[in-house]
Amino acid sequence: MASSIQLEMQRQLKEQKKLDRQKEQEAWAKAEAEALAGKKASDERIAKKMKIIESGGVVPNPKPKKEEAPKKAKVVEEVKAKEPKKEATKKKVAKKKVAKKKGRPAKKK
């Protein structure tokens, strides 16, 4: 026979699982709706391009957004130039380990 505490914990666990399943279904439905919206937008773009191609036109290529990257690089270079130079620190050199002698160990006296 189960105690009232165990029955209460089982009931809470069932309720929690029910809520988790419900949240999971909502998240799945939301992800599916986003995927469908993305597919619809993609299909519309493709249809528009196909219409241009069928009429004998040339589909223009979108301009790349690489113009912003060089501007940021120049700003970084200016900031680096303003920093004072630090003195060079010596690198730590690892010492070579002496090879262990192989063979039988010496007798203890």
C-alpha cells in the first residue's frame, strides 16, 4: 500500500509531465509554423525569379554586404596604433629531461 506522500508525489509528477508535453507540442507547432513561413517566402522569391527568367530577362544578383567589414578593420588598426608598446618578455625554455637508465635496479645494501 502506497503512502499518501508517495501518491501525492506521483500525482505531481503526472501533472508536471502533462505540462511538459503540452509545452513541447507548442514549441513544435511554433517551429513548424516558422519553417512553413520560411518555405513560403522562399517559394515566392523563386517564383518571382522564374517569372523574370521566362520573360527573357536576367535576374540581378544581390549586392554583397562586405563594404562594412573594411571600415571596422580600420578602426581597430587605429586603436592598436594608440596603445603603448609593452616590453618583450623572455620566453621560458623547457629544460631537457635526463633519460632514465634502463636495466635491473641496483641492489639495496
